[in-house]
Amino acid sequence: MSVFTSVSDAELARWLQNYAIGRPVELRGISAGVQNSNFFVTTTLGRYVLTLFESIPRAELPYYLHLMAHLARHGLPVPAPIANRDNEYLDTLSERPAVLVMRLPGVSVMAPALQHCAKVGAMLAGLHLAGQSYGRRQDNPRGPAWRTATAEAVKRFLPAAEQRLLDDELAFQRGVDLAALPAGAIHADLFRDNVLWDGEHIGGVIDFYFAGYDALLFDVAVTVNDWCTEADGQLDPARCAALLAAYHAERPFTPAEHAAWPGVLRAAALRFWLSRAADFHLPRAGEMVLVKNPDEYRDILRLRIAGVPALDCGAGL
């Protein structure tokens, strides 16, 4: 959600003439995130988020937009996309594919307590259950093929020890078979800054532009690695147990998921080490760009390789 492509007030006003949401009052860039250009848009009729897509192929975007609409129809706190007067979610602005979505209430909580983790676990299970009836299918864009290609792109920038770590983990992951695990539409990026809290309740789950079809357990692992990790990279057993128990109460884990858990936690850590390394070593120009430190997930991967608790994490599943 950085700004790579600027939009002027005049450009926005002309563009909004094809929407039925009133006249523009304020346009403000959002600096968080690393992939697309995002803006807060306030009009005379409401508050919205405008996204210009910088690298996602236009043909892939309907999957994300219709997934968000599908989940919103199922009552989940997801930003519903806004159709223009041609009844299309996807439009073009500043020569970029563009979409408007509802701006949801709340702020991110970066130091989550047990109750936050439990509610996120339950919400993630609900998202997975609702996603089972989503008719479109698009593979996880950060899956095995992407991992291999990105590793080749960033390897030359890494010291020898990290190159060996990367090669060894890629070899390990080639032996992890997720085909037997329950699969469906996943968020794939459910970090703390992608959940908005409106008091004690989840007001919004945002940034679905890494979503795809994959093992549901991979989504759980991504979420646990962020929400339940201490500053030193170790998993916090209490937060982990709260999140997993709440998820399990809505969608019970299968025996195959229990067996795959350690490897999938490693896969989730590898994915974010690679993406952050690519953003760090191969940056794109932008007006306001946030680049996250790849070393955090390098260290998390090392710790997950060293060993992780069983899937129940003390939850008694």
C-alpha cells in the first residue's frame, strides 16, 4: 500500500464521474505496504480506499475483487469493492488498473493480546469456510514456482551462509506435499497490519491481493508466524494456543494437517523472507515506499527449522 503512481485531485474528480458515490472531498496517499499504490478517498457520500495495481496482471484481478465481494456477502468484515456506472469493479486510472473499496472502521493492534489472537483465529476459520463456496480458482501467487524464481533473483545478494540456508530450505520444501491437506481460497497475508480493530471487535480484514487457492493450513501458518511471534522470533505458546484453539473450534484440523504443521510453518517463513529480500535488494521507485527488513523472517525461518510446538500449541486439540 505504498504510492508508486501519483493521482491528482483533478484526475480523481474526473474519474469519479463514472461512480455514484458523490464528489471528492479529500485524497490522501497511504504509506504502509509494499505492492500497490493506495489512497484514502473521502467523498460527499462516504469513505473509500482507492488502489492502483502496479504489478498484478489485469487478468488476475477479478479473482481478488470477486473474492472480496463473496466474503462480504457472507457477513465477513471485508472491504466490498464498489461498482462503477458500467457495473464493473475494475476500472483504469493513471494508466493503471484501479478499484475502489469500502473503507472499514478500526486501527491495527501491533501488540496483540490473547483475545485478539483468538478472534483472529475464529475469523480466519470463517473466511476459509465461506471461501469453500467461491467459484473462481487461482493458484497462490507466492507458491512453489514463485519461491524458486525469487530465490534465484535474490541469491546473489546474500552472504554464503544465507545462500546455503536458502538452498537447503528450498530442497526441504520440495519434499513437503500439501496435496492431502484441505484447500481453498486463502488470504495469504493476514499480518497484524491487515486487521483493523473497532474496539473489541474486528472492524476489517484488508489487503486481499496475495490471495489464492492453496492449503488452508498455509494461511494459518502465515498468521501464526506474525500474530504469535515474540520479538526474538520464538512462538509465544499462549497466543499460539489461543489462535489455534479458536480456529479449530470453527474448522477442526485434520490428522494430515497436524503432521504437516512444522513444514508449513517453515514454508510460510520462507515466503516472507524471500518477498522482503526481493523488495530490499530489487526495490521499485515510488513516492512513499515501505520496505521491510528481510532479516526478521530469515531468523524466524531458522527458529522454525530448529523446532516448533505441535499444532495444538497447548490448546488441547
